[in-house]
Amino acid sequence: MDYVYGPGRNHLFVPGPVNIPDPVIRAMTRNNEDYRSPAVPAMTKILLEDVKKIFKTTSGTPFLIPTTGTGAWESALTNTLSPGDRTVSFLIGQFSLLWIDQQQRLGFNVDVVESEWGQGANLDILASKLAADTAHTIKAVCIVHNETATGVTNNLAKVRRILDNYNHPALFLVDGVSSICALDFRMDEWGVDVALTGSQKALSLPTGMGIVCASPKAIEASKTAKSYRVFFDWKDYIKFYNLGTFWPYTPSIQLLYGLRAALDLLFEEGLDNVIERHSRLGKATRLAVEAWGLKNCTQKEEWFSDTVTAVVVPPYIDSSEIVRRAWKRYNLSLGLGLNKVAGKVFRIGHLGNLNELQLLGCLAGVEMVLKDVGYPVKLGSGVAAASAFLQNNTPLIPSRI
Amino acid sequence: MDYVYGPGRNHLFVPGPVNIPDPVIRAMTRNNEDYRSPAVPAMTKILLEDVKKIFKTTSGTPFLIPTTGTGAWESALTNTLSPGDRTVSFLIGQFSLLWIDQQQRLGFNVDVVESEWGQGANLDILASKLAADTAHTIKAVCIVHNETATGVTNNLAKVRRILDNYNHPALFLVDGVSSICALDFRMDEWGVDVALTGSQKALSLPTGMGIVCASPKAIEASKTAKSYRVFFDWKDYIKFYNLGTFWPYTPSIQLLYGLRAALDLLFEEGLDNVIERHSRLGKATRLAVEAWGLKNCTQKEEWFSDTVTAVVVPPYIDSSEIVRRAWKRYNLSLGLGLNKVAGKVFRIGHLGNLNELQLLGCLAGVEMVLKDVGYPVKLGSGVAAASAFLQNNTPLIPSRI
Amino acid sequence: MDYVYGPGRNHLFVPGPVNIPDPVIRAMTRNNEDYRSPAVPAMTKILLEDVKKIFKTTSGTPFLIPTTGTGAWESALTNTLSPGDRTVSFLIGQFSLLWIDQQQRLGFNVDVVESEWGQGANLDILASKLAADTAHTIKAVCIVHNETATGVTNNLAKVRRILDNYNHPALFLVDGVSSICALDFRMDEWGVDVALTGSQKALSLPTGMGIVCASPKAIEASKTAKSYRVFFDWKDYIKFYNLGTFWPYTPSIQLLYGLRAALDLLFEEGLDNVIERHSRLGKATRLAVEAWGLKNCTQKEEWFSDTVTAVVVPPYIDSSEIVRRAWKRYNLSLGLGLNKVAGKVFRIGHLGNLNELQLLGCLAGVEMVLKDVGYPVKLGSGVAAASAFLQNNTPLIPSRI
Amino acid sequence: MDYVYGPGRNHLFVPGPVNIPDPVIRAMTRNNEDYRSPAVPAMTKILLEDVKKIFKTTSGTPFLIPTTGTGAWESALTNTLSPGDRTVSFLIGQFSLLWIDQQQRLGFNVDVVESEWGQGANLDILASKLAADTAHTIKAVCIVHNETATGVTNNLAKVRRILDNYNHPALFLVDGVSSICALDFRMDEWGVDVALTGSQKALSLPTGMGIVCASPKAIEASKTAKSYRVFFDWKDYIKFYNLGTFWPYTPSIQLLYGLRAALDLLFEEGLDNVIERHSRLGKATRLAVEAWGLKNCTQKEEWFSDTVTAVVVPPYIDSSEIVRRAWKRYNLSLGLGLNKVAGKVFRIGHLGNLNELQLLGCLAGVEMVLKDVGYPVKLGSGVAAASAFLQNNTPLIPSRI
């Protein structure tokens, strides 16, 4: 059943799906249950309240949809928009590209704002488009918080400021797939209308739960949005919320218990500490990349991502070979370069339930792989740079002091 | 984390989600994996071949979609039909009702053929509609193989014969959610164009995988169908099938390994033996109901379902109280009566990875609950009737002979 | 890995090892840990306090030894006695026989008091032996609380009264393997000097932890006992208790977490409620046996065991065939008759984390097996008798009211 | 239930208990079973044959005893020796000390050959003792293959040669607790009479199974050995082997399935490849220690251990503080210095199911801890030295080529 067994643990450093903590695996090791018994709604009610905390919202309405990030995107769009509606959407990498493709295929009129891959969303263009749109034809601004393909984090607070500057009523839809629970995200403060993530990302669960949170304005929009939808329709969820039975169709009992355990771990560590840990590991990774003499695909510090680092390799090396070799020789799973940057970058995911030594083991592995493929790296150099930073900045584990 | 602990095991006899066999739980107790490594595609390729066996198809194309049965319905419809298309659909209970509701909300023109709840689909009306439809305005015939709300199994072979009689080109779309892997189902032989099930039903997995299989004719239809879809779009799957990477977005690693284990168990027991076991347990349940002096909601033997029995209670009893009490006193989970039969029937699910003594324990529990709520049942009578049949008909466990 | 797969669950009704509750399985699904870190001693300290509750002792010292019941016996004997010491020991079935054999092989002078199998310990003979022993040559009275082979429960309170009557200083050593956590047991009140059980019995854990509790008098005796021992030596445990590191050698981390979970379940249900549940299920089983027209191996009501029922079959039936057939046809695991009663009795274990419907499923299975082997049982009769009692006496599950 | 949660995985580098591979954890996630059903003996039979392979014996008789290494020691001694018997035993560290203590407490006349801690067994003294012992009063030579406290591996082949040189009939008893399945061990070739290990060491299982293997000569000796024993008595095992039921008392079902999975992994990787992997990781660890400018407690290369490295710290540092800090800050579990070397050494265990990047993560952690406690280490230096070696010597994972 394990098709490609290697001794020891797999070192999982793709930017999702990420490592599941053992307490979460344990919580999910269970039989099915009747989701119509009184127990599951009671549990769901508390879960929904707790899920709002990871979005930093009190006014939002969360939906736990049995789907992936792609489905969560579709839920965000079809519930708030009607075919033909104009959206402004930023193309800065593979995942923003896919979301734009989805918007187009669902019949929206997408106004694409493209940046070079490695750069963040061009918010100046957003500003000019909003300025020009006095008729309010733009119904939604769609932006990826963290572009997983290039390791670029966009400035959402600034998007909100721009929208406010022009007093523009467009909905603010955010793909937080590789950011929420790992990067600073503030739904209410930033006036985000729909935010979403997937369970297999920073929440550190298996794939299968698309977590979507809608502001009151988005809920209002959903009442008139004309996109066809049933499976993704918020209306059905809200109907069952009001009934107190919560589920329009069968949820995964295992993911519910897993989510419970994952939230318990997050809250025990403290969401802000979790974000700080991601910041620490992200910084350490970038220091290693620098020590290796390699370039970060992300072009400016303001866009540096604390959940994934895309590393540019010299032209004489195929980055896919790095990924293949890491897996074949060191049981290390790295992310491929995608689309425009295929063969040119490999990616180190450093999100989810990870600690310092796991990351340093990964970095030591990357060094060996770089040497394997002919890059003249000084072995130990990245680990030295990263650990110098980490040794200074890692706090004691609170429960062990 | 277990909100409502009771000693001993929960007796799970709702008609889904059903009991997960321990080997499947074990197979799923695992960390995430990189689904872009060579391992996952290699595993997926074999899974897709094996999944075709549970549909009894060689020409079909299966899709393992991270969704529920509701999503699987949506996938079947949106990939093959365009808004405005006419479907013929049979309303015989809550789940066929929900599917019809979905068809309407997705913009199709649904020609509803209604039967009394407890009866099967009225195929005479189908025949007359097809006869009248010389212009072939009917694009699809949509039918639930087994209506889970009333315990009614429809005759799919007959549907095919009627379509053939009129040489009608309509697509034949089948909801096999509570039938596939439990009741006799023959996709190729019966010319079914799309069949679907959910992982948490007879396959005995957690919820989260919608399993859809499309005939070549359905695949052909998907090329021109105009319903908006992205998450559910077969085209994306087929693109990745052709690339050999198989997944347009992240699958649940755990469900893939779980499916592998579930199929291994099915094939070890033998699909026909599994169906025979369901037939045996279904018959035993009906004998118990008869012994209790209660009525089966299913009105004729030709429609008796081997996966769920809906039991009609006397008017002076509220069937919901039976379900509540079974859970509160005996840790027994039964199915509620839904919609039109709410309060009037309770349901015993007997599908999935179950054996004789599990069922007899359930029947003994139902007897006690019936007595609890004031029905003058003779304790032991249902068990006596069921076990007389089972003692005559249960084979030795092959691996233990 | 599952050598003899059968569909559905195994119905485990041997009198040990018993069913492990799912929360306990979950708690044990974990990697090893360093048992010298601060965490394991902290956990152990609380566990030892909590374990005393299942013995109903405040003055006893518990030992969690990586061994089985046989090892726990050896620990009780070698720590308190010296070769040549005289013990009085009761032979009433296979397990008391094995303990006596152990006493003899360890060099003690065993004064065996034998009863017919099916009877309890002959306490009149104990009284006369104590009366005669004015020189106090008897160093220990060894008794099995519940003889698992015949389903006989001895009256420990009476043993204490007899000892007290004669003011006899002999140590009172009790095998509580199939009683503790299931039958009423009061270490302090009854002046038991060493009591012991195994993890795989009523505690409902895997095999591997022998749980021994020693009174202050037993601890005192251990200081001068001359039996050679190292692995089982309490002295090493006490040394590490005093150091605060608790373990003289490596414990099973998994069993520690499992014990934690098992105790949590026991305390949540309430130890007295657990004992009451065993009483209920024991009574129900005996009513079924009576309804089948079969004899209980236990000859008088005063000895009836609430954890195991040994059923005598008619001479023309081989009870081993019943056990084999139960397993081969119905996936039901029953206990064989042992030694003197081999072929003559089969045993139904009803201890540990079980509920009513599990037992009724078992009883329904036994009925079918009885018919299979040619015994003219009326199917349903045992279930009817048992469920009539249970339907009257089963409380609502407290957490679900 | 997780008393001291920290984010990410625990890095377990004590020399036992070691990391359990996920497939083994999965295999053990299961309910109890009746060990008297035909299934468990069938499984046991194959296990016993397969276990002989890890000892490299064909003539030995293995025993899977529900105990720890300490119990396995006791089994080896009490089955082959009688009180008063003379043994030659080597004191070279804490674990050989404990074994000697056990021998003394069990009543043997132990001729202790002491070496400085950090040195191997003094085999010259063995030679002279054997030469002098023409009366063959020495009944057994007891030696620890790998002293876990100091990281010293003794030369067993040489012990055999010495015994042969003097044609001495003493039994050759070997503690292989931290060697078997990790270091080269050849029971038959080296004429070892009893060899033993514990499940939680290189086999990578939970604690709880003492695995003992006895040569025909040892079995013969057990027939006349007069040490009292019951729980550890091989005779009872052999009796049940002959009966085909295999177990004199209840085994842990979970450990049996775990052992099956562990052996499957060992054989899939290949025992010789496993040993080679340990050699590689041992060498890498020693290179790191050298790079840090620290001393290996093991005084000569001939004794270097490939399963554990004991690192000597400068006098101004307390090695216990290193262990504490590693756990408190980096979730890294290292081994304490024991007894004579307490405070002076810390230990890195590198045995069991480990790979290169796990080790490098550990080494990176040790570097940071060294810096934390004031040792002027150059961060990255140990990782550089270790990874230079590993990058040259790590093979591709065979199943992934």
C-alpha cells in the first residue's frame, strides 16, 4: 500500500498538502457517525464559531464545504456574482492564473491585471481602474493573498485602502489558500468580503474541506447573484444553520474531528505565535537561499512570502531534476516550478505544523541535492545561515518551560 | 473530543455514512503526501482501472471528485447538459426530490414523473413520454437507482429496454449513491451514461469522494454541454489523465489509500458475494419487520431495497422518537423519516461492510426501542425471524474454511 | 496482514483480551517518546494516583509492569515470599491451577484446596487450616477473585473475615485479572495485600501491562522476601518513584497513553456504573443460557460471574466445535472450555467496554451456532429473555440525556 | 493527553525507544483479537521463522516474550544457569553494569571484567580467565554487543575465537539490545548461544516485546538449569510451540501485527542495506562531532558504534543541560549521560528507521544547543562535515529509481 517505501520519514516541503500533526491524525482515526444525531450539530456549532477566529472576523459567516481550494474559489464567485459581471483580477503566477481561468469559464468578464511572475499585484493599476470606474461596473476585486507558485504575498490592507479611497463598492474576494493560519490576515479590519482556504494548507489537515468565510455584504450579494449553483450554494447551508442541523449534505466526520484538533493546536500555540513561527521559518529559508548564492523568485522584500520560497536555479540546471532527485535520494518532497517558471524554480514550502529542526533537515537536503545536480554549493552554508538566525530567535516551547 | 460518549460501540445503521472497516481506517491513518510525486499518479492509475469494476464497465471513464453525492449529481448534470435542456426525472422520495431540485436550480427543464412515496419510478409514464418525444427534446432520463428515503429500488434494466424500444437517444443518468457496491448494477450492460456514488455509502469510506463514471456517449456530450462548470469539469480531469499526472487539483491522499483498501476488501470478498450478502441482510431485516407486525414503506416486493428498509410505525407513535431513543439508550443510530414520511417511518440502513451478528444486534435494539415507545412488540420475535433465515443461508467465511 | 478477513466486525466475546474502545485505540496511535523527558514522569505520577482508584485503595502502591497477568502473578509472589514458604491456594479451574503451578515452580510449599470445577473456593477448609495454623506457617492465602475458566466469583470479603476471625497474619494475595474494573473490588476495605490485573481484561487495553497493587504490609514483606527477582522487583520501581523518574526500565509509551484514555473513560462512566453495567450484561447472559435450556457451569448463584459465563453443552455436542463454527461462520469469537471442561463448556466473555446491543448480537449468534451443531434451540429465545431484562434495566446514556 | 505540546514533530534521537515507521503504527492501530483462534497461531508460526533471519540463525529457537530488554536478559540467564553458577561478564558502561547487577541478584557468581567507560570489553582478560579455567567452572560468558551508555561496540567474532581457542564449553550470552537489526550480527556463525533484543530498539516498534533466541546448546542447558522461573520459562513456550497454539499466555496482538510490519519493512529494504544505512549515519554523526571539536566517549575506532554516539562535553558544560535545552527549545530528544558519565556526555541515538535528513536536522539542532549552552561551535560545521560524507555515499532509494 506504500508504493514507494523509503526508510525514515518523508520530508514534506511542498507548499501543500502539508504535514498533519499526530494529534490531528489521531483525532481522525475513527469510524463514521450519523451526522443527523444531536452530537454532530452540537460540535459543528462550536467549530463554526472557532473557525471565525482564524479569519479574524466576528461578523463573517463561515462555510465548511466538502471540496478543495478550487471549489472554495467557485463557491466565492458563484455565490456573489452573476454571469457577465466584471471582475478585476491579478495574474501574478500559476494559482492566480487558474483562478482567472475559472472566473472566465464561469462567465464573468475578467479585467486581468498582469505582473511579471515574481512580482506582486500591481495595485497602481487597480487604483486607476477604480478611479475610472465611476459607474461601478467592477463588481469584484479578486486577489490571491499569497501566490503559491512564486512565493509572493500581496498587501491586502493596501487593496482595502485603495477601494476606500475611491469609495468603490466592489466586493473584495481573497484567495487565502496558502496564507490563512500562517500569515497575518484580518478579514474584518481589511474589509474582505469573501476569504477562503483549504484544509490541507496551513491548517495542516488532509485535503477535502474548503473553508469559506463571507462578510454580511457578501451574504447580501448572494441573495441576488444569478450564477447557477447548488452544491456550492450558501443558501442551503444557511437554511440548515437556521434549522440547527447545520448540514445540507453529508460532511466528513473525520475532517470535523480533525478540524477540532487542528484548531485546538492552533489556539494552544496561539494564532499570533503561529504567524510569528512562519515568519521565523520563512526568514531562515531566505537566508539559506542567499547563502547558497541563489536568487529568490520573489523580486522585492515587500512581497516575500513566509509560507513558500521559490528558488531560481542557474540556467544550466533543470529545477525539475532537483525535485525529482530530492525525492529519489533523500525522501524530500519539494515543489516543482509551474508553467512560466517550470524548470527554472523549485519551491520550498514552509507552512503548517513545522518546527526549526524539520526545516534545517530540509535545507541540509536541498544543499546535497544542489551538489548532486552540479551546482557548486558549499555544503552546510545554508544551514549555517539559517541556524544562526534561528538560534537567536527561537523561543522556548511554552508548555515546557 | 467525543461529545457524547457511551460505553461500547456505536451501532451505526443509518443508510449512510456507514461503518468503515478497520483495515480501511488503518490505511487512512497517515500523513499527507506530495500528490505530484511519481507515487500518487502510479497509484491513481490502478485505482481508476479498479473503480471501473464496481460499475461493471470497461468503456466508462471514472472521476474521483473531492465532493459528496450532491456534488457528484452536479458533475453528472453540468457536464452533459446545457441550461434549458429537458430532462425526465422521477420523484419517489426525498433524494430524488433533491436531485430534481438541483436540476431545476441548474436551469434545466425538468419533466417530473411523480409516484407515491413507497412506490418505484413510474416507467409506464416514461414510456409514453419517450413515445411522444419524436423530436428528441428529452436530453436525459435521470433516475435514482435506490431511493434511500423510502427503501425503493428501481428497475434500471427496464429503463434501458424502454429507451431502446423507442430508440431514444436521451442520456441515461443514474444516481447509484445507495446502490453501487451493494446492489446489482451493470453500467455497460444497461447502457447507463453517467453513474455515480459517494464514498461514504456501500464503499464504506469516509465522506468526501464523489465517484462518477461516464460512458463514451456522456464524454462526447460533455464536449458541447454549455452548463458553466470548473470544479466539476471532466475536461480538466481528462487533461491531467492524458498528462499522466491525473489530478487537476489536490486529492485527499487519505481517501486514495482508503479507496485502495476498500477495493481490496471488496475484491477479496468478491463483488457478487458482497451483493449477495446485502441481499441476505436485506431479506433478514424485512422478515424482522414482518414479525414485529409493522409495514414496510416500500409497497411492492419488486421494489424492496437490500440496502435500506423504511419501516412504517403506527399512527400513535412518532418515528423520530424511536430514532432519538435508540441513540440515547442503546447507542443505536437509525435513520429518520424524511419530509413526507417524517414521523411516520424510521429507517434501518443495512449497507456496507456489515455482517449478520451486527444486524441481529441492531434488530434486537429496535425491538427494545419499539417496546420503549409503547408498541406492543414481542421481544425476540424479529431476531427469531431474521436469524431463522440467516442460520439457513449464511455461508462460511471463505478465508476461514 | 489480516490473515482471515471476514466482512464486518469481529464479535469478540472471549473473556480477554477484550474489545478496545476507539478513543483508547486513538490515544495509542502514536510514535515512541523519550521516557526520560520531563513529560513521561509527569504523566506517570498522575496515572499511578488514578490507578489506585480502580483498586479502591488509598494506601496501596501500584506498579505498572510491562508484562502479562502471568508476570503480575509472579511479581506478587516473588516480592512477598521466600522459597519454601507455605501458601494456601484454591484450585477451582484452569487459571487458579496455573497460578498454583507457578507457586510450586517458584519453590513455595503450596497447600492446595481443591473444589469441583464450577464451584467456588472452599472457604470452610481455609477456616480450618487457619484455625490449625497457630504457628503461622501459612505465609499467604492466594485466591483468584474470578476464575475465568468456569465463571466463578469468589467471596473476598469472606476470606478477609476468616483471616480476621483467626487473627491470622498471612498475606492476602488476589488474582483480579478478570474482575478488577468489572466486579466490585475493595482492596483497602477487604484488606487485600496484593491485587493484580492485566491491561487486556476489563481495562480494555492491549495486552502488555501487568497492574499490581501492594498494601503497606506487602511492601514491608518485600523487604525481606528472598525469592530471586530483578525484572519483577518492586524495589527498583520504588527507587525510581523516589527519584521522580518512575521507570527502572523502558515502559510502553503507547500503553501509558492508552491507560490514560482507558481511565478517563472509566471515570467518565463512573466505576460503579461500569460495575453495574457488567452486572446487567452478566444477568442478561445467564437468562439467555437458561432460555436455551443449557446449564451454567457455575453451580450456585452466589458464585455467578458477571464477566464470563461458562455454558455446559449436552454430552453429544463438542463445545470446541461451537467455538470453531462461531468463528468460521459468524465472525464470533467465544472462549473454549479448558482442561477438565474442554469440549464440555464454551465461554461467553462479557467484560470490558461493551454495551447491550453488542451482547444481544453475540447471543443471537450463539443461538445460530447452537442450531448449526445440532442442539434444538429455539432461535430468538435467548435474545428474548436477555432483552426483556435489558429493556427494563438499561439506563439512558448520561451524556445524551 | 499530550502534556507538553510543541509545534511540529518531536525529533527522537535517544538510543531507544526509537521512531516507529508509519506503516508499523498503522499495522498496530487495531482492536484485540482472540489469540486462540486459528489466525494468530498461523501468523505466529511465520513470524517465528522470520525473526530467526534478524539473528542470522537457522538453528536457533526464538521467543517473543511480553517484556522489555531487562526481562529478556532475565530470560537468557534463568533458563540457562543455576544459582551459584560462575559467569564472566564485562563492565564497560551503565547497561553492562545493570546486567551484571541482575546476574548477581539472581544468585550467580559473577566474575566481572571491568574496563574504563569508553573502552570495549577487555578480551585479553577473558582469554586468560578461560585459559586458567581448565575445570570449566565458567558456565557463561555474558557480553553486551553494543553498550548503549558509551557507544561502544564489542567484537563478538573475537569472543567466539577466544572461546574456541581454549575449547571452552561456556555458554556465549549476548545482549544485542542496541545492535540487532542495526549492526552486523551473526548468531550461527559466531556461535552465540543466547542473543536478545527489545522491540523498541532497532526493530522500531513500541516497547513490550523481548526477543530472545536460543541455540540448541542453550535449549539443552535450559533442561537442567535450576534457576526458578515461570513467566520467563522457555519450556512453556516450547510446549505450546509443539501444540501449535504457540502462546503460554496472552501476547499483544498489536505487537504481533507491528512485528509483521516491521519485518516486512526490514526485508523490503534488505537487512544488509539496513546495516549499511546505520553505518552511514553513524559515520556522519562522528564526522559532525569531530567538526564541532568535541570528543567521542568511545576511545578507539574499533569500538565505534553505529547506533549511538556518546559525545563528551568540555568540563565547563553540564551535558544534562544540553539534553534539557534541546527538548525545551527545539523539540529534540537526546540521551542523557548515565552514571559515571552523567553530566559529562550526551548521546545521539541513530538507530532504527531513520534517514539522512532526519539525522542532519538533529545535528543542526545539536549545534544550536551547543551554542545555547556556551560552547563556541561554528554553526553549520557539523552538518557540513556530515553532509559532505552523506552526499557522496547515500544510495538512491531503490523503489524510486
